[in-house]
Amino acid sequence: MKESINITIIDREDAPHAIEVPLGIDLNLMEVGKGSDLPIEGTCGGMALCASCHCYVESDHDIFDRSDDEEDMLDQAFFVEDNSRLGCQIKMTEEMDGLVVKLAEVGD
């Protein structure tokens, strides 16, 4: 088993941020982004009750099995696309190695 994985988060100015993520401490993408000082709010604390960690999956990872709560929240979010996910619902596991996501624009 790997001790860490590498992911890329593209910010809203299209700048990529390569991040090494340690495994085994149950992090999600929103927590990784916040810990890397990226503008991911995570207002609800990772409960899928807001869309402030909305992002787009840009890599070929097949991670679109959304919970009902996530689907409900995305239905209320701005700028939703087919590849939209809530960062708080993407767990950092070994299978996420190479993941590339882009932060969604923030609606008014």
C-alpha cells in the first residue's frame, strides 16, 4: 500500500497546484484543498450541505457515484456540469492517485 498519492487542483485562475496527499488519515478533497491554502470554503464542514467545495473532475477517474445528498446539493449549485462533484464527498484513497480537479466558479 502506498503512503501517499499525488493529485492536482486547478484554481479559478487556471493555475495547477500539485499536492502530495498522505494516505491513512481519512482526508477528503475539500480538506486537502483547505490544508493547501486553496480557496475551497467547505462552509458546512464536509456534510454535503453546501456547494462551496464544488469542483470538476478533469482526469479519467470514474468517481461519479454520487449520494442522494450530494445530488440534491448539486441540483442547487451554480455552474454544474456532468463532471461536477462536491470535494467533501471525494475520499482520498490510493485509487485517487493522479486525480485532477478544477475548482468551480462561485455563484452570486
